[in-house]
Amino acid sequence: MVMRGWSMPHKLSQIISWPEQQAKAKDFLDQKGWPDNRQEAWKYTSLAHLREQQFLPANGFEKLASSASVEGLEGLMIEISGGIARLHDGQSLPEGISICDISTDDSARAAIFTRLADDHLLPALSALHQTSAIAIDIEKPALSASIPPIILNITGGDKDTACYPLVMVRVHKGTTARIAEIHSSQAGLACPLMVYDVADEAALHHIRLQAEADHTTHLGLNQMQMGKNSQINSFAISMGGALSRLETHSLFLGTDSALAQSAIYLGRDRQHHDITSFVAHELRDCHSRQLIRGVLDDKARGVFQGKVRVAPDAQKTDGQQMSRALLLSRDAEADAKPELEIFADDVVCSHGATVGELDENLMFYLKSRGIAEAEARNMLIDAFLIDTLEEIEDAGFAAFMAAQIAKWSAANR
């Protein structure tokens, strides 16, 4: 798949002022509008339904009581309710973490946008309609105290509103950070933009859960940049919303780095889930691995678009990508279009995609042993997903995400 219509910068471009950035975004949106399936990058996920809709800015915390926790997760809670960010009352920042509101800092926001594709819908929407912007810096404490997980609890809004929060996360040299994104918005349109800068010799453990309201259109972009000898272990689940697109752009800016980026989409009714990724290997001796699994019931549709680009200087690259989908209904649909774009000659890269149904022989075997049909089906679904869940290195994050899948399966009985 060639993702025409946008490109990922291979190095930071010249910073332009924030008003110029906004004017550029407006021109792009005026010219391009909401994409439909005639555009290659949106071939399987049309946004034509948004053309006639008008959304109001969300009302922040006025319409939603704040929550101090997310069930199954413990850590430093940062709430983004109705697109407005705040640290939960009564929480103090531990050593090594600093949070800054940059919603009125034009120079800081302009600097962030030099990292993003300048011909892409999602950064343009954020630049023009941004509802809040925060920067989080995570640095290894001077003492031996560990850094707690950071929970970005993104919620609030209602059917007639739109949210456009921006979060910039900088993981400093030699630091290990853990961040959980929990997207449970009630907004009609949710467009979170997350930018992660992982410095040399740093590591990021990251999960992303999209479990929004049945009426929500979710268009989320995560940009991840990696320095030398850095590591990212990232895992996403998309299971809510009417239409969702979880897009990730990952860029290697240092040698000897490793990226494990996996995802699961779970669809029922008429849900549409899109997992789109672009991994750019710019320098040598880096490794990326992507495992994508989807389970679809009723008339749900799942999409995986994945592109791995290996630059001429990126010798000794190891890039692996595999997508598998399981259809529980003959009316469900799965589309996959992986792509390798390789300009180096000493690499190990592969990709693949499969779509299948539940094995009738295994179902018969389990039922013949007295296992009810619904339970047998869930056992086979769990077996199908287990290798992907094993990609999560942080035990607490793994348990939380496994619990989300269990809830989906229980509701599907």
C-alpha cells in the first residue's frame, strides 16, 4: 500500500510560527476536506459521513464528574475531559515527572508540529481546532525511586461535541517510562494527537485502549520518535466507537533501537475499526515487529494498513509485520494491506496477512466434551489472540488489556 497524500518527515524541518502553522492547516483542510475511499490512504475508511456534521467545542469538566482512577490501573492520573486537560485534584508530581500546559505557548506548539507530516488530515485538524495541549517530561530521578505509570484518562464530551487534545511526551536519556492511554470519550468526534519523543538509551512501555461511546468517530494519531539504543513496547486495542482509526507513525532517529508495536481490534454490530501504521527505518541496526489481530462479528469491518520503509542507510534492518483476522460472521469483513518499501540491500524484512473463520472441527471437539458453544467460541478466540497479548512486556499493562478482552468476550456470549 502506498500511502499517497501524506509523507512522514525524515528529519525535523524548519520551525514556522504557530499562526503560519494554523493557516497552513486551514488551507489543507479547505482543499482536501474529509477524505473518502477515492484517496489511497483512506481507501478502506471513508469519512464522508462527517461532511454534513457540525460539532461544538466540548465543555471540559462542566458536564462530567472527574474520576480519580481507571479500574485495573494505578498510577499518576492525568484527566483530559471534553478535550481539556488537568492533573487530578490532590495528586502531586513525583520526582522525575513534570507537566506543563502549553495551550497558549505558540512557540512550543509550533516546535512540536515540525515533527509531524504537514500534508496529513489528523495533524491539520489538531492545529486548527486544538482544545488543549500539555507537555510531559519524564526523567530518571536522582534517587533510586521508580517512576510510576502515567495514565492519560481521555473522556467526557457528548454526541454534538468534538475534542482535539494534544499531548507531548518526552522520555529523557536513560529513563524508563510507562504510559497508558485510556480513550473513553462520549464526544461525537474525538481527535487525540499524541507525540512521543524517546531519547537515547530510554525505554517506553505504552498501551492504548479505545473504548469510546457507540456514536463516537475516533481519529487518533500517535507519533513516536526513537533515539539511539532506545526501546518502545507499544500495544493497542480498538473495541469501541462507531468508526475508529488508530494511526501510528514511528521513526527511528538513532541506531541499535527496537520497536514492538502490536494491536488488536474487536468489532461487532456495524463497527468499523482501522489500524494504520507507518514505520520508518532511517538508520542501521534497528528492529521493528508488528503483530495485528482482529476479531469481527455481525456486520463489523476491520482494516489494517501497514507500511515499513527502509532507507538506503538503514542496513541490517529487521522489520517484521503480520496481520491476522478472525471472522465470527459471514457478514463481517476484514481488509489488510501491508507494504514494504526497501532501499537497502542487507535487511531481513517480511510481511503477511490472513483472514479466516473459527475452526469447525475444534468447535465440534470442544462441544463434544460438554463445553457450551459460547464458551467454546471464546476459548478459541482467546487462543487466537494470546500470542499478541504476550507482546506486552509490562505485567500490569498486560493484565489490564487481557481484562478488556475478557469483558468484550463476555458481552459477546
